[in-house]
Amino acid sequence: MSEMSDMLRKMGLFGIGVLSLTQEKIEEFTQEMIKKGEMSKEEGKKFVKDVLSEKEKQLKDMEEKINEKVKENLKKSGIVMKSDIETLEKKIEKLERTIQSMSKK
């Protein structure tokens, strides 16, 4: 088990995940651990940085999963995306230019 997992377990927050932690709560816990002598100030700084980094990573992962699900559901629903319309507009413009150049000949 990783050091971060051990610390989160000590916080009693392992089960609810890093995403629900606020920076204030992490720093508060870290100060408490430093006072108890369970970690040094340097370890505390590293721990806060690691937890916030993990939180950011988890947020990005969750955002990507949500975006994928939204795209999947939009595709299933048959809703036309703005990017689809823009692609079709470009194709139509190209066809119009081709037709115009052909009619000039």
C-alpha cells in the first residue's frame, strides 16, 4: 500500500476518495500529523502536494469519462454536433466552388 493511501486511511477518508478533500482539510490534517510527530514539515509539504496532484489527476480522469459518455449519448440520440455541421458546411462550400469552376468552362 502506498504512503498516500496510508495517510488517507489515517485521515479516515480513504473510502470517500481524494476528490472530496479540500486543500484546507488536507493542510489541517497535515498540521495535525506534524504536531503529533508522525511526519516532518518536509514530509507534510510533500504529502499536501501529492494529494492535490492526485486530486487534479482524478478530476481530469472523471472529466474525460463524463465527456466521453456525453458524446456517446449524443451520438446515440442522433443529435447533430456543431462540428458535424461545420464539416458539412466546408464540404458544401467546396462543392459550390467546384460547380462554379465547371460552369465557367
